[in-house]
Amino acid sequence: MSYKQTLYKIIEPIKRTTIHRLNKKKYWEYGYNKEHDVVVISKTGKIGDIYEIQNLKIALPPAEDVYSKHDKWVATDYPKELKNIKSMCDKYNLHHSAFKIFEPNEFTLDALPPDYIDIYTDDYNVQFTKDYTYNLELHNKLKQITSKQDKLLHTQIEDYIPELAKWI
């Protein structure tokens, strides 16, 4: 005796040709469709399979770009910016294996100089800065990491955080 699953079933209350024709027009609106007696949960205007769960008909989004079980994983190329990271590290005399884009300890408020904190402390932000204590060691680590990142990415901190650039 085998078990037959009865919680849901895939049904076809609407002809496949009708679904295909209406999908081309992106006809299906999210919510209940009275004309076809289905609940559409697709926000793209297209539907795929229709499931029936306890007499409730639910039209799912179409399964587009789905891989079959025969597809195999294919390695994708690295972004061009990462392909030459070793040569960039060598160029700036940085050891690539020790390089880190960020380290959470360096990105605490304590790593930021007091003058910078004062600029952004207002009635709302005071709750976040009440335990603030400037830490010169963390600040120097932040400067070091920012400098390495700028060299590798050919950017300057002025490009992405101009207000902080004065103190780093």
C-alpha cells in the first residue's frame, strides 16, 4: 500500500492556451480573479501552475529560468576588479592574504574622532553616542584599513564619505 498525498493537487481549470495568451498580455492581477475563480499570487502579471488546496485555487507565478535536475553547476568568472587583486597588492606593497576590506572592531563609533561625532549628535542620535569613548588605537586601525582599501580600489575616502575624510 502506497501513500497518496491529498493535501494539494495541481489542476487545470483554465486552458493552457488561455493562460499562455493572457500571460503575454500580463493580464493577471494580484489577488482574487472572479472570472476564473483563482487567487493569483503572482505580481508579474503572469501565472504558471494552479494548485488546489481544500477547494481554494491558487495560481502561482510561472517557473521561469528553472534548471532541470540534469543541469550542472558552472563556475562563473570573477569580476575583472578581483582578477588582478594580487598584482594590485604587490604594486602597493600590501600582503594580499592579510588584506581585509573591513573588520567589525574598527567600525565602531569609538574609532571615529570626537569632532566627527559632534557633527551628527542631535536629539535623536544622542541615544547612540551616550556611551561613546574615543579610541585612538581603533582610529589608527580604521585609517590603515581605509588607506589600503583606497589604494586597491583606486578611490579616495573623499569620494564616498567626504565629511569623514577630514579626520582620516
